[in-house]
Amino acid sequence: MKLVRYNSNPFNALDDLHHELDRLFDSSFGKLIKHQDPILTPSVDVSEDEKTIYVDADLPGFEQKDIKVNAKDDILTISAERNEQKEEKKKGYLRTERFQGKFYRQIGLPIYADTGKIKATYKNGVLKLTVPKREEAQTKEIAIEVQ
């Protein structure tokens, strides 16, 4: 029996499988995704100091009544929905723009966040949330006695 060297790259089969799986998912789920409403993802900044966690979310164009903030366990949820339709009747009307959009953003909070005392303000398209930390989670300095 004669041995013959196999000159093919063994990873080509994996690449082929990867491409086939991509094609399968695109044909199955791609159609579902294309027919959904557009979902926006606002920019969110999360920072903290010794006593408070700060969350700033950019929501330009939304009104305060359209925004909802919920906190359950250690999950902070910010959501909003807006349907805007303007109709103007002018001679030579060339373009009309409508906006319809919604978003849903969840942020994990540490276990020491006091979600019962969250405060929210909305000004100039920016939602600002302050989440106080529980007393027991705040840093305490301990004096060391010299003996």
C-alpha cells in the first residue's frame, strides 16, 4: 500500500462549516430582524464615587413623559418610546421626515446599590440618575492603635 500525502488545510473544513452556519442563520433569522421596529441604543456613562453611582444616558428628542426608569434587584432598566409624525401642507413640498423609535437598556448594578433611593433628572436630552450606595458598602477608615 502506498501512502499519499494529503495537501489540504484541515481548517478549510471549519471555514466551510462557519460559512454554511452564517448562511443558515441569515436566511432563517435575518428575515425576522429586518421586519422589526428600529431599536436605538443610547450612549450611557456609568461612574461612581465613594457614596454614589452615577448613570448618564443621552436621549435627545425624547420628552420626559416618554422615558421610564425601573430598578429591580440589581438591574436598572431605562426605556423610552417615541412616535413623531409631522404633516405640513406647503406648495413645493419636497420632503417629510418622521421618527419612530424605542429603546430598552439594562445596566447591572452592584449589590451595594440602594435602588430604593434612586433619583432621576432629565434636562437638555440627558437623563441623569444618581444611585446611592448603602451605608455598609461605603469605605470606612479604621484607626490603628500603636502599642
